[in-house]
Amino acid sequence: MNTFNVVALLGSFLVVSIGAAAVTPTASTESQYDICHGLQCPNFTVLNKTADWELRRYGPTKWASTNTTSMYRDDVTRQMFWLLFQYISQDNAARKW
């Protein structure tokens, strides 16, 4: 784990810890937030909200990931994007990845 990842992880933990100290959660729905643009939106609960930011707790989710090797970062990014795009866009029950 590089320094940036550690700092980002610790910063996220700190924000969540401080925000969750004394707040009353309120359930939110996709209709309240147009950030998903008609696509499937993850379920979340708003823990705290100000004019500048919103602290959310997301429910359980499933993630897809991939890895590949290449000499050039752009090639790797492109390859991984298309692998994941094909995975989430197709019927994957019969496919072996």
C-alpha cells in the first residue's frame, strides 16, 4: 500500500469517525438524489449533512475487480476498463472469466 492510499484511508476513517459521533441517521432513496442518472444506485443512509458535504453509510455491495500487466499505464487502464465493462454488461452466468 503506497503513502497516498494510507493517507486517503486514514482520512476517510477520520471523517467517518467524527461524523458518526452524535448523529441521527435518516434513510435516503434514489429519488432524493439524482446522482445515479437512472442507473442502479447503491442504498445509503445519510448520517450528517451540511451545506458543503454529506456523510453517508452505504449498505452491503458487490464489487468486481480485475488485474493485468502491461508496460504502459494507459494500456492497463484501457484493458481493465473493457474487461469490467464486458463483465457488468453481459450475462455472466455462462461465462468463465
